[in-house]
Amino acid sequence: MTRLFSTLFFALAAIGFALTSYVFSDWNIRPCALPLPGPGYAVASPFIITTSGKFQLEADVPRPSNYKEPVALPELPPIPVDLRLQIEQSGKSVADIHVTSLRHVGTYSFGNVDLYSAQPAVQLTRGEYEIRLAAQGPTPAPVGGAIVYFSRVSHPTEAFLAASFVRWASWAAFMAAVALLLWGARPNNSSKRTR
């Protein structure tokens, strides 16, 4: 009986570790990062996702080094841009979107960075893709530059809690499986079975 439960817990641990590696991993949540191109420039990158979902452009914009945090955080205006977002899969166009602004969605105070996102979101199925981001107009990039991410649309707190729960549950199942194996291998149990 202990062997059966041990096998069950090992299976649960394996499923949990697979979810942690392939579903809740950074490369499946934020499959690619690119520099925000300046006027007349374009950047491209291949990426892979293992689960389908909605994705959108996000940008981390650094603040000036002498920036002082205000008492009440002001609502920052959107950053006007003129970007063309193209996504292809196996040479076929999946999305071709004109992005005109990046909307402020939050702040990372410790890193001195403002967070922005762009609409609309793009629905993608699992697979291999290529993203291309081109600056079409004369609108300059934000002062200090920016890193653009193609990220899964999800609530960050819920995603973090789900990933943490799966990780801890996997380790708990693994430890329970090992404990059951050790319990079943005790000399007392083996001598009782041979009588």
C-alpha cells in the first residue's frame, strides 16, 4: 500500500515540476524581450510558448537618476509611439498591429522604473513564432530608452501565487513520496511480510 501511495505522490510531483518548468516559467510568461526601436529602426526575435493565451506589449521605462518619489503618485500620461507589431508563425502572418501609445500601468520603485503596456492583446496558440517591432514615425523613444516585452496578459499577483502553490505542492508531494518509500523499506515491515 505504501508503494502505491509513494508512486502516486511521485506522479503528482512530476506533473507539478513539469507545470513549473513549462507553464509557469518566465519564458512562457514573458517569451521575449527587445529594445524599443528608435525612428527608422526595427527589431525582431523568435520565441516559443507552450500554452495558448493572450499576449501584449509591455515596456519598462527607466526614470532619471535624480528622480524623487512624490508623496502621492501622479497618473503619468501615455507615451505616444508609432510602432508596427508583426507576429508570424511558419512564415504566415498571425498579427499586424499599429501601436500608437503605451499606457502607464504601474511603477517598480526599487528598480526606479515605470511600467507601460499597449493594446490590443494578441491571442496565440502554443508553438513557435517570430515577433518584429518597427518604429514607423518620427516619435522618439522615451528618454533613457526602454525595454519592450511581449508578455502574457494575466494578473501578476494571481500568476505569482499559482506558480508558488504549484512549486510548493510539487516539493511536498516529492518529500511525501520519499518518506513513504523509506517507511516501507523499514526492517520491521520486511520481517513481518516474510512470516
